[in-house]
Amino acid sequence: MTMLARGCLLIALLIAWTTLIAAAAHAQAPTVEITFTSHDGYPMLGKLTTPTTDRLHPVVIYVQTAEGATVDMKRPLGSNRTFN
């Protein structure tokens, strides 16, 4: 096997491995709904998704605007996909 072929094989294996790890971690991440009352008395709803590994993870906070949108609405992501 040539050096180029070995390099290509190694890259393909690394991509496959990282894809499988990411898919497994995403599929197993538990999400719970959290309800609370705002400072002015309105009922609020939040969702908390926690990682399944002990290593450090970035925090993402998505704040929905109050422009008539509800938690059930789908937002366009492009290519006929939605983000919810």
C-alpha cells in the first residue's frame, strides 16, 4: 500500500469514527423541560439538554423572541430543513 493510500485510508477512518461518536453522543443526550415563573409572574418554559460525557462542553443558550412565535413553531434552516 502506498503512502498516499495509507493517508487516505487513515483520513477516511478518522472521519467515520468522529461521525459515529458525534451521532452516538447526540442521540443519547437527554432533554428535560423546565417550567418556571418570570420575575413579573408569567409562566415560562425552557428545555435543558445535557451531555452524556464528563469532558468540558460549550454552553449554547437560545433565547426566543416574543414576536408571536411559540415553542411549537418550526424555523427554516435551508435546504427544506427546519430547526426546532
